[in-house]
Amino acid sequence: MLTGITFAVCESGLGGAGIMLLVLGTAVVKVQMVANYFMGLRHTRWLWRSIVLVWLLLVAVLIAIAYLQSIR
């Protein structure tokens, strides 16, 4: 479902900061799902899941900052 949303938004030709944040947000959710289910982090302590989540959020924030700086 999230991949379909991302595909539909990208194919619609829309642009701007809001669309970028929507696509980036769906990517963050998908990466967290991969980490939890396919990497097996859902069976570990919260510490390990939070380390991956903080790393993921840091990367997403840096991508968003770089994008927003480039459109000024």
C-alpha cells in the first residue's frame, strides 16, 4: 500500500516540499517495517529498535534539510 502511494504521488507529476515530505515519510515507515519484520528487530529489546529508529530519523531529517536548502 505504501509503495502504491509513493508511486501514485511520483507519477502524478506533483512537486514541492509537501510532496517530498510525504514521499520521505512513507520511505521512513517502510524502512522501519523492514527493520522490524525482516531484520527481526521486533524480537529484540527496545534499545536496539530505538538505535535503528534514531539513525533512520537522523538520515530522513538530513535529507529533508538538504532538499529544502536546494529549493531556496
